[in-house]
Amino acid sequence: MADLGFRTKADLVHEELRARLLRGDLRPGDRVRIAAVARELGVSQIPVREGVKRLEAEGLLTFETHKGAVVPRLAPADVEETFVIRAELEGLAVRRAAQTITSEQLEALRAILDDMADAAAAGDAERYAAGNRAFHMTIYRSQPYRRLASMIEGLWDRTDWCRRIFALDEEAISASVGEHEAILAALARGDGEAAEAHLHEQKRRASAWLLAHLDTEESTT
């Protein structure tokens, strides 16, 4: 097993399962079998149970009678609620970021967008999706409210599994590229209201897209 450093075995399990959830390796409806995970990672079941409990507390897993830990399925109402809340919180964050973002952070955002464009051209869905998250989190961490950034990241985690199918949709990618460029341009001008407006439109489109493709995701589970 890899060197844990200052991390506990429960930390290792939590990080590994969380990564699988966010990559979409574990899909809605999948069971997380404690004994199987313990064997795979070479640990006892105790740290696996602790790691799973953390993920349940974060809303990334749920407990079902006779099944145990399960990746939750998103109902349409859950998607709508999540994106409405995200739009409000992220709108506040991007508006605040327009007042505090530095030239170095703007340069970092430019580099992320350039890499995302290369990923899109190469058809590298995983790289594009990772860049998308990095772009937004760089913005949200550039504003002063640490708790706000943490809350947003937690909400992203609940729908991040869908990036696997989203990133394969060429039309969605094309729209996404334009939206990111508009947000960056507004931030560079210090125009928080414009950045927020572009972000709200992005969230509206993303929510509509996901609601239209929930059946597609369900059919692959």
C-alpha cells in the first residue's frame, strides 16, 4: 500500500472513494461493498466504514436498508434545487471575485482555458472536465469568503459524476467554451455584474442539459 504520510487509513479510503465518485467510476445506484473495498485497498473494514461514513455526511453516498452504502440517484427535483442554489452561491462568489482577483490569477485562468481548448480539440473529455472545475474553483478561491468557496465545492461534488457524459457532447462543449471566455473577459474588466450574468446563464443551460440527459445516465448504470 502507498505511503500514507500523515494521513490515516480512513483518510486514504475517503480520498480514493471520493475520487472514484467524482470521476464517475462509481455511478448512481452502485453499491459500495465494505469488504470488497477493504480487500482491494489492503486495509481492514474499520477504516473503510469510517471513510464511507464521511462520504455519507458529504452527501456523496447514502445508506439504504439491506444494501448499505449506495451512490445516490439524482431525481429531477434534486438537480433543479442543486443548480438553483449553485447559481446563487456561485453568482455571489464571482461577483466578489471581480473586486479582488489579481493579474496572476487572471493569467492562471487564461492558461486553464487554453488547456481546455486543447483538450476539447483532442477529444480528451476527462482533461476538459478537470479544467472546467479548476477554472471555476480558481475564481471562487480568489474571493475572500472561504466558507462560500467550500460550500460551492461541496455542491459541485454532488453532480460532478455527470461530467463524463457532458464532456462527450460536442455542442455542449462549444457553448461551454464561449461561456467561460465571457466570464473571464468580465472578470478582467472588473465587471462583477456581467460575470454573474454570464455564470447564471451557464448554470441555467447546464441544469437544462443535465435534466435532459438523466435518462441517458440511468440507462448506463
